[in-house]
Amino acid sequence: MSSSMPTLAVRYFAAARAAAGVAEETVPGGRSLDQLTGELVRRHGARLGTVLEMASFLVDGVAWHDRQAPLPAGATVDVLPPFAGG
């Protein structure tokens, strides 16, 4: 990957980390959240896809709800599955 290509850092927490098999990775940027999650499922499989369907996402610490909007180049995307409380 060229150093001039925009990238995203993806950090996984709890069940997302277990499903992805990694805590963090860097992926090519220039995509929406829907495109990013599709790429992550291709990389890591259907188990992660199930988690991603229920997950919340933070982009640079802010909740990200527009799954079609382009993610900012160089952003950090946190994947937060539902947490059990009690």
C-alpha cells in the first residue's frame, strides 16, 4: 500500500475483537461505513458479519450513524458490539 493512499484504523472491542481475531488493523480509506463493513466481513468471515450487524461505530470518538457517508481519511473507527450490563 502506498504511503500516499488514505487509510483507516479499525479497532475492535469485546465480541468484535474475538470474531475478527485481531485487536486493530489498518485498511484502505476512501469508503463509507457500509463499504468498510463489507470489506471486514470479506477479510474475517461471517462471524464478524453477525457482530457488525449489531455493533455501534465511533469515528474519531464520535458516534457515526450515516452508513453511506464517506469516512474521513486517516480516521480511527471503533467497532463496539452490544455490551451486557447488569
